[in-house]
Amino acid sequence: MLGDLPDLTQVHFEPSQLIGIPFALVGAVLMSIGAQLQHRGVGKVGSDGDEGSSSLNFKQLLGLFRRPSWLTGTLLLGGAILFQLISLGFSPLIVVQPIGAVALVMTAILNSRVSKTSLNKESVIAIALSVGGIGIFVSIAAFTAVNAPMTSGDLAEILIILIVVLAVFGALYLIFRKHLSALYYIVGAGVLYGFVATLAKVVITSITHGATDWLTWACLAALLAATILGALFVQNAYSSGPPDLVIAGLTVIDPIVAVTIGIVILDEASQAPPWAIVAYIVAGVLAVIGVFLLAKYHPDASEPLAEAGAEAKAGFQGAKAESKAKVNAAAHGAKEAIKKAKSVN
């Protein structure tokens, strides 16, 4: 049983890298409140979009800037990003990035209060899986991850991958915009924001060490492009899905992408023992399962079906009443005609 202890003692742990955790927690709280306010603003924009499309049109996007709730939510999300950047300055990417899952719990509670919709048992289990998986991951990463130095080759590799990702998601959006679901926008935004967090870490490290060059500025430009497209995806996701589902996707997919880059390219898990790598994978799978279960069993997801069923029932009852009235009118007319014929005779 003591044979596994050397794996832990071989890890070079720096207590200073835990400083970023409280900053990440504050950022998660701001993200949760900001997401709820942005969702409210998107909901008030109106229904003047393309028929059969869940995407926001240009007029609706401009209308968001006239909504106080959306603007306030945007400011709070800006604060969340600021705290996240501070946390990345202190701690490895794979430690602080998954902490955003705290926002999922807060958003789920806030949304249930605002919409007056109680979370069902399946939704609670899904949230527990997502947050539990992320919690396990962060707990292990906090003591096994390291702030590894980045090379120009690492930056170039991340930049090339992001350019390909931007091209793919951008092309799909332009071609199939009218037929894309909330899940597409959530996955797209999560992947893009995962690269945003990674590039933010890269740029912060380069600037603080005075090692800026053309590659650093290229990373900054790609970061801005990914942020803009990701923000567009998030607003479209809000227009076709509940806020806690959107946050669930972002707080799980975003960390998975960022953590994968941190482990595979930046070598932040280079000192982690084999059991920790296995634990990373298991925890990530649990979190992803939770998101898909939340998308399937969320109370808001069943509301459209319930509304459609109610409308169909009301329509059927209306048609039945109308048909009965017509039959009665016809019978009455026939009865009057017979009386008139008898009186003539």
C-alpha cells in the first residue's frame, strides 16, 4: 500500500500556485449572475427573427445593446474574465479553468427561482455529475500540475489549431445558421473559450516575462477573434436554451479543451503520476455525461413539448365544439324546414 507514496513525493508542489483558486471562484460567481442577466436580455429582444430559426439576426443583436439587463450581465461577465485572467497569472491552466463549474450550480438555482421551475431529479443528478467530476479533477490537479515554460513551437501549434477551429465553426455557422440547435452553439462556444483561456495564459506569461514578439501578438489577435465568435455563439445559445444548460456546456467543454491543451501541448501535467492521469480522464467523462443528461432531462427542455401538446389538445377541443355547433345548427335548420313544409301542407 505504501508503494504509491513515492508518486506523490516526486511531484514538485508550489503553494503559490493555489493563489489563483479564490480568484477563479469569484469569477465563477460573476459568470453565473452575468449569464442569467444576459439570458433575460436575449429573451426580451423580441421574436422578429427568421421563421424557423433559433439564431439571432443582426437587428436582434443590435437590440441587445439597448437592454439594461443584457448590458449589466455583459459587465459582470467582463469582471468574470478579469478575475479568470488574474487566476491564470498565478496558477496552472488545468487548476483554475475547471473551477468555473461552480457557476453551473449557482445558475441552476437562479434560473429555477426566476423561471419558477423546480429542477427535477434527473437534472439534479446531472448537475451533481458535472460539478463532482470537475471537483475531482481540480482537487487532483491542484497538487500535481505545474506551471511549465512555453516554447515558440507550443504557441505556433496552439495558434494553428485555433485557426482551423475558427474556420470550421465559422463556416458551419454561415451555412447552417437557420438550422443549428442550442447544443451546437454551446459546444462551439465551449471549444472556442477553451482556446481563449489557453491563449490568455500564453499572452499573460509572455508579457509578464517581457518576451513579446510577433507570435505573441498573433496569439492576441486570434484570442480576440475566438472571443467574438464565442460570444456570438453564447447569445444564440441563450435564445434557444435555458441559461443553466448553456453554463453547463461552457463550464465543462471549456475546461476540457483548455486542460487537454495544458496537458498535451503545455506539459502542465508532466509531473503527475499515472493514477492522476487516469483520474483526470474519469472525472472528465463524468462531467461530460452530466452535461448531456442535463440537456436531455432539463425541465425547460420538456416545456416546448408540453406547450405543443396543450395547444394540440385545445385545438382538438375547439374543432370538436365547432363541429358540434355546426351539427346542431344543421339539425335545427332541418327541423324548422320540416315544420314549415307541414304548415304549408
